[in-house]
Amino acid sequence: MSMAVVASRALDGLNAPAVQVEVQLANGLPSFTLVGLAEMEVREARERVRAALQQSGFAFPSNKRITVNLAPADLPKESGRFDLPIALGILAADGQVCPQQLARHEFAGELSLGGELRPVRGALALALAASRSPHGRTLVLPEASAAEAARVPGLDVRRAKHLAEVVAAMRPRPPGVPTTGADDAALPRAQPRLPDDAAPTWPDLRDVKGQAAAKRVLEVAASGGHHVLLVGPPGSGKSMLAERLPGLLPPLAAEHALAAAAIAGLQGDAPAWNAAGGRPWRAPHHTASAAALVGGGSPPRPGEISLAHGGLLFLDELPEFPRRALEALREPLETGEVTISRAARQASFPARFQLVAAMNPCPCGWLGAPASLGRICRCTADQVARYQGRLSGPLLDRIDLQVEVLAAAPQELLGAPDGEPSAAVAARVSAARDRQLARQGRLNAELGATELDARAPLEPAARSLLEAAAKRLGWSGRRLHRTIKVARTVADLSGREPLSASDVAEALQHQRVLAP
């Protein structure tokens, strides 16, 4: 009887807990048993591993009783990522691979019947977990997955195309040859896959003619990380404005870019913008379900709000989304995290995104449109109330800025652009963000209610104005605090420390397009 242990990792949400692949070869009736709470695709590894070993020219111990245990036994395992460690464990237990060599590595990879290595989902999450491990093992992955994992700094990642390459690097060394240092030379070091351009290119804000008030709101939203709702008739430029907001934001820090890329990798996609420091941009269709937005499935997968982590989530035609889907956004908008619970599993995903939403003011869309357009709203008051009532008060309470986007006059649309380019606005946004990070270490939108007194002091005139507005409009505590955060951002754009009456007045202007 012989035994071997190979290190690997499972996926549990965004975490990648360590898994020990234990392989035992014993005398008895020939069999191949796999235990350890394995899903169907893992149990099917028995046939893939058998064929891959035979097609690659290795001896398969078909006269032995093979038992493979994936420990810990209470951790669910899914996908074909355990094919490679299972194959290596069988070879090590049979004496064809050096166990001491295997002990210094972690393996993950799906095998084809011919022995080729196929990519695995969540390679970047595996690499982040391996980089935090105290063991300091080398990570061995299929070539495409290794290029994603190599983005993690300080981690030794090796790539391989075929099972035979990995086995050749793990063969027993002749007597007298050291088993450290150059042993990994047979497996080339993986290089990170980087984008061709240094940074993503976004449409320029200067392309939007007119809409000075809406452009100012975008600048404030970008500076403080505030959620924004654009309300206006069809064709007024709501989508154009929203698509230009990413161009006002600075690049993501390397740590946050890696986290965003790791979440995208859980869906089998790690786009290049993460490596360039660009921000995620997600724009799901308004037929998206609650599970599509917040995540779901078994095992749990991230939804659009997690895929937008560190970036922007654009919801066009906001009232057309299912009510259940919109209400599911309430907690993530506050906490920046979503927890998906199922009968057998629970997974948490980060969801610190900036919401940008757009909607028409009524079912026909022409409520409040100027008469010069020749469009007249024929919706009744009840129809308008029902349409706007699709957005609940608690949801509207969590949106910091609301702005009315009116249709521009023909002479404005036919004239030359009269606004600033995105680069000029982005410079002011970056300066305002630097002030916030230096003062409190995070953006104004992330401040807690208990921090506002110290971080956003109000001048007497500003306090009186805010108290009068809150009393007259019947604001909740959440709405009052969010207005102070917006005023704090307006002051940061101007370089002021105490909040003046003008800062509060501007914040008040962007609060009441729709009544909560």
C-alpha cells in the first residue's frame, strides 16, 4: 500500500481554500473511488485522468484499488480543476513522480483525454489565496490560467501545456542532485497577460452639447463616489452622459484592480481593463432578474453588482427593471457587499460599485418636455404616479444625486461644443479625491453617519439652511446625511474645509427630481 498527497485549491465564492488531494493505492479488487463531497464534474475526473495518463504514455495502476480523497471532506468541490493534482497523486503513489517535488507546489488544471491542460475558472482568486499562504509554494497552472494568475506580485507561477511537461519537472532526481532551486526550470515562468494600451479610452464629455447642470452633477458624483439618477425625456442625452462618467475617474489602484479582475475571473472572464487600472463598466438590460443583478446559482456566482466592484453599474430605463431586482440593490448600496445564501452553501462577494441610473419621467417620456419640441405628455397624473412609484422610497433614499436632463434646443445641438473636455474635469476630480483620501482615507460617499460631524463641519448659515430644508421636505436621517456628504464633495471641489451655505445649497438642488 502506498500513498501520496498533492496540494490544490477549491473555489468558495471569492475565496480559494486549500485542498489536500490524498491518493492511496492498495491491493484488492481494481477500482477507482473518489470521495470528499465532490460535484459531478469532479467525479467525472476518474475517466479523464485514466485516459490522459494512458494517452500520455504513463503506466496507469489498473490492477490496484485507487482511493482519492479531497480534504477537507465538508468543503464542496466543483469543476475540473482537480484533474491535474489527481493525476499527479496517482503517479506519485505509484513511484513515477517525486513526492518531495510535489510538496513544494500547488496544482490546478483540467485534463483533456489526450493529456492537454485546459484553463480553470477563478485562476486569479487561486493566485491571491496562494500568495497569502504561509507555505510559499509554487503555483502550477495551464498556460492561459497562469497568465491571469501571474498578475499577483510576489507569487511564483509556472505554466504548462501538457501533463507530460508537469510530470517531467516532477520526476525523481538522480542521487546527489539537489531538490531545490533549479528544479522548476523545466516549467517556464508565467508572464502576466497585459492589455495593448496603457489605459482604456472612454467617450469625451465635450461631445455632449449643453446640459451644463447634468455635467456638473457628473463631476460631483465622480469626485465623491456618489450614486446618481438622470431623469429626462427620450433623446435628451442621459445615456451619453452616463457613458462619459468613467472617463472622469482616476485609474483603480493595483490592489483594487486585482480584486475586480478576480471577480470577473469567477465568471470565466478576466478582461484586460483590470490590468490597466481601468474601472469595470456593467450595463445589464432592464429584463435582468434579481439573481442576475446580485448573484445566485449553486454554487453561488457573482452578479452584475459584484462584477461592477470598483467601477460603475449603469441601469438604463430604471423603472422597467423588475421590482424585486431593484429592491435587492438596497443592502449592497449601503454595505458594499452581498451575501448569497443557499441551503447547502453561502458565499459573500464585494459589491462596492457606483450606481448610475437613467429613466424617463413618465410612461410616454415627454413629461416636462419644452413645447418647442412639439411633444406633449398625455399621461394622466395617476399614470405618472404609478410609473415613478415603481422606484420605492428606500431605494431613492440611497441615491445621492438626482438631476433633470432636459432636451437641448436645436441651435445648441447644431452648434459647436461649448463644454470642457473630460481631461480638464478629471483633473479637478482627481484633486478632490486626493483631499478626501488625505483627510479620511476614503471617499465622502463611504463616510459613516458618526464621522460627519468631524469630517464635514457646517458653518452656522449652512446648518440653518440644511435644517430648514430637511424639516420642510420631511427627510429621513439617511437622506439628511447623504446631502451632507454631497455638500462635503462640493466643498472639496472648491478647496474649502467647513461647509458653507453655497455648498449646501448646491447639494439641495440635486435632491428632489423624484419624491421618495
